Amino acid sequence: MPPTPTIDYRALKAEYLLDPAITYLNHGSFGACPKPVFRSYQLWQRKLELEPVQFVDKIFKPAISEARCELGKFIHCDPDDLVYFPNPTTALNTVIRSLKLTPGDEILSTDHEYGALERTWKYYCQKTGAKFVRRPVHLPYDSKEKMMADFIAGINPKTKVIFISEMTSMTAVIFPVKEICSKAKEAGIMTIIDGAHVPGHINLDLSDMQPDVYTGACHKWLSAPKGSSFLYVKKSLQPQIDPLVISWGWESDFPSHSQFLDYHQWQGTRDLSAFFAVPAAIAFQKSNNWQEVSSRCHNLLVETRRRISNITGAELICPDSKSFFGQMASIRLPDIDPVKIQTTLFQEYKIEVPVFRWKDETFIRVSIQAYNDENDVDKLIEALKQITGKQT
Ligand SMILES: Cc1ncc(COP(=O)(O)O)c(C=O)c1O
């Protein structure tokens, strides 16, 4: 007998603002914010509009400090080592732009990294003469030990930085970043970890991982409003990180206890309500027993991967294990134009799911979140059977 669920999933689904006419299987792209968290977000916006001057003078500092403290507890780090940013791209542009790279320096990375950040690296490499090294991680990715050994073998005396995703965007697999950070530390190499998909998805303990730099999005899997992400920088490296936007915190007239916070926290007038709502997002997941939600989603995804690969006959890209993927998985599809498949899925079947080309193969990336159930997967499988049956 399967264990009786302690969660009312129908009630949980009703907490989301998503259009019920759409089968939404793309949580990974921009998340989806539940109603109680969205209410908190809008309450902060209303507080600001009620008395903008008093808000900025008196409410901003305690509110942002509270939001950093709650996030710090959640991801196990000193809240003073965290700054909120709207997205991981901005957070990492801040860090990358500050690096003193010289011609011949190397950034060791993989060929599974997020396109916007690859572009960021390429841009700064063109400016500095440094080299971005995309070390291949071949599919199937079925052994962390082998991946680690192959990746670490790419280190050479020119390697100054390791840049790697904890959970990749296109292939949706989990890389062993804790072990990579430890090897990098032994070799005196800086680690910059892209954890965009990690917070609220899989456990994140920065005190255990000990990266030099880590970024994560709160608006994806942590249920926070869009435009809420963070940058963590190890204390000893903080003085090396220049502000991306120079504002009042540089040569501040009223410096706080932390130059890191002064430099990065205030970037001119903007709406910070998404950051202030992060504690509500953490509370939402806690009060809904998120570990159980997450396990159920993962198990449904295991089943989904199997059903899709039964249709296509294609090999799965990693083992059925929570240490290889979480609530998001990429599965090979037949060699059909991905734009055509994605458009057909949306227009004819009302299914929102990304289909794309990665290294000459077509993939579908399925995300399963609290609001999804077996019916959503049944619809996707039926649609894929019809589409691939027609085209192959
Ligand atoms: C692995 C990874 N890194 C970084 C990002 C950050 O994206 P953005 O800064 O555009 O929100 C994403 C977004 O999907 C991602 O998948």
C-alpha cells in the first residue's frame, strides 16, 4: 500500500495563479508564485506606495536585512555574505566583471552551462584575453565519480576559475559541485557556482559546500516572486567584488558594518518587493511539507521519463536517482524540428513545455511542481504519441 499523502494536493494546486486552461510543465524557466507569497509581494508594494519616502528611510533596511537573514538560515550561510539581485545573470556579471583576468588565464567549465552566462564569460574573455574552456560532459551522465575525474583532469596551471552549474539548464542534471569545490580549494582555484535551479528544489548548504561564489534564483523553485535571486560571496573575497552599478554605497557617507552590502545592495531606485517576499516563500514551502511535495514530484518525473523513452526508444540521459535530477528532467525526442514540436504542443494541446536542440539532438525538458499531477503527464504522453507518430 502506498503511504497516505499528508498533503491535500488539490488544495495546493488551487494556491497557484496559473491559467487552468494550460497544462504547465515548465516551472524551470520562470517558476510560478503561489497566492500567499504573491499577496506578501503586493503588500510590500502597497507599503511602498503608501509613503515612499518613509518606506525608503525607515522600512527598507530592516526589511532587506530580515529577507537576508531568513534566506541565510535557509541556505546555511552568514546573511552578511548574501546580497539580493534580480537574477543570476546580473549577480554573476557583477563577479565576473570584477575578476582581474589576464591573457592566457583559463576558466574551466562544462559544455552544459547556461547560454547567457557563457556569453558573459566570452565577452570578458574577449576583453581580457582569457580563455573559457568548455570541457565536455558526455551523455549518458551516469557516474559522478567519472564526471568528477574527467572534469578535474581539465585543471592546469593556467586555470584561475572553475565555473559550473549545480543543476544544469538544458540537460537538467545535478553535478557534484561540493566535491569539485573541495578539489578546487586544494588547487587554489576560485569556484563560481551557478545554482539558479537549486534553492527550494534540492538541499542547499553553503557552509558544507564552501564555494567561493554561489548564485541562486528564488523565483524558480523557492516559490518567490519573479526578480528575486541572490549572490553569495565568501567573506575573504568580498573586497575584490566591484559594484556593477556605482551608487550611494560606494564611498558611502553612512557606511554600514559591511562594504559588501553597501556596494551591492542599493543600485538606485527600484522595486525591491520581490526580495522582501522571500521569507513568505520560505514559510510557504515549510508549511506545506515541501520535502514530501518534492519527493512526489520527483517520483512522477521518474515515471514520465520512462513513459517518454518508451515512446521514442531513446536512452535516458542519467540514472533514476534524486542525486542525478530533481523535479526537472530532459528527455531525448526523435529528430523533429523542436520549434515545431513545442508550437504544436502549445497551440494544439495547450501544453507549455520547452523543446530544444542541444548538441544535435532534440530534447524535451519536463518540470513537475506541486500543481502538477498524473493527468498532466497523461496529456503530454498522449500528445507526444500523436506528434511523433505523425512525423516519424
Ligand atoms: C543554469 C541557469 N543559470 C542561470 C540562469 C539565470 O537566468 P536569468 O539570469 O536570465 O534569470 C538560468 C535560468 O534559467 C539557468 O537555468
